[in-house]
Amino acid sequence: MQEENKYENILYAKNDKVATITLNRQKSLNALNTALLTELRDALEDAEMDAAVHVIVITGSGEKAFCAGADITELVEKSPEEASEWSSWVQGITTYMEKLSKPIIAKINGFCLGGGLELAMACDFRIASEKAVFGLPEINLAIIPGGGGTQRLPRLIGKTKAMEMLMTGDHIAAEEAFRLALVNRTVPADELDGEVDELIKKLLSNSAATLGIMKDAVNKGIETDLEHALQYEAECFGHALATEDARKGLKGFLESRK
């Protein structure tokens, strides 16, 4: 396993086509501060540029938390203008995650709150321990989510339940998160690693190029009207068919049918 040791707030390792980023501020339940987010962006860029990496996993250090939210000690001193700029900067990171050509899995091992949930929602898959807890509790501090929470949560689970979570700040258990389709699946804590490994195997068995095209088609298409989304799908279909993987796959299917 190749490990990058230049970071202070995250752990970063690459092994067998998988890049794993571990938020590593256990004492603060892996809370997001500027330093951690800067390192996260750098690691994501490295994983995107590395042709040997096909899948990215983001998780939290320790057993208590994926990420318990933003580091409030950084926010409390910001002016309104600084807060708005910081929000836009964080949104830039989560949007970048959605635009990456490689699938990202959030391995959620505990508290997934505030900025932590915003980070997880920007991933393509969310696999959670049954002990995980989810929420956007910013309203309890008289602020609102600033990393995309007010926009991604309604898109994922619908406006009705999203509005309730946002305006009450209530936490929900992993079982409820699964029922709402906020996470792909939940498993006992001791099975979390294995469940994520199984998903990784399935993803790695498919064309990396086509997975990237698929991700792009979904994320761009869902933000526009159906007519234009279908037009974009047709473009992406052409791009996929032009890949060497597609040529091999189609030829292999025809040969096996014969």
C-alpha cells in the first residue's frame, strides 16, 4: 500500500486501484476545518490525476465519527462576508467531488452531521454502519448549512423530509437514513469494511472510463430538464461507445453468443 505522509489532518493511501482518504482529527470527531479541507482537496486532485486509481473511498478515523461537522471555533470569528466566501469555497470542494471522473464511496462509521453529511452527500455512494447517525443541526446554532446541505438533501430525499431535518436539526438513525434513500445500505459495524470492499470489487469489474461517463451523464442530466438531459445522454452514449473498453465488451458479447 502506498501512503502519502505529507498531510496532518487526513490519512491518504493508494492500493489496488483504490485511493482511501481518512479524515483524521479524532479528538474533534473529525470536524472540518480549513486545513483539513485543503488537504482533502489536494488528495482528491491527486487521486483524479492518478490513472492507476479507479475508485475513491472517504471515511473517518476512529469508531465514533465519519465527521461531526464544521469546526465551530473557525466559524465564530468570521464576518458575514468571510462566512459567505468560506461557504462558497467549501461548496467548490463538494462540487468538485461530483465532477470527478471516478466514483467516490463514503464509508460512514459513526456521526455524520453538518458538514460531514454535506461531504457524504457529494459522494456517489454512501455505505453506513448501523451505528451511524445523520443530521444537519446547524439551525440549533441559528445558522444554516453552507456546504450544499440545503440543496443536496432535498434532491436526495425530497423536500418534505429535508425541510423537517433542516428546520428542526433533528438527527436520524441509520435505518431511517436507508428508508429515505439517503444511504445505499446499512450494515453492522463489524461488516462495514467488507460491505465497502464488495462494492469496490463490483465497480472495479466495470470499465473505469465508462463509469466516469455514467457519473457525468447522471450528475449533469439531473440538473436540467428532461429534453436536454436526454440529449446529453445521447452524447455520453456516443462517448462511451467510442472507448476501447466498449469495443472489447461488445465484441466479446457477440463472440460468446456465437
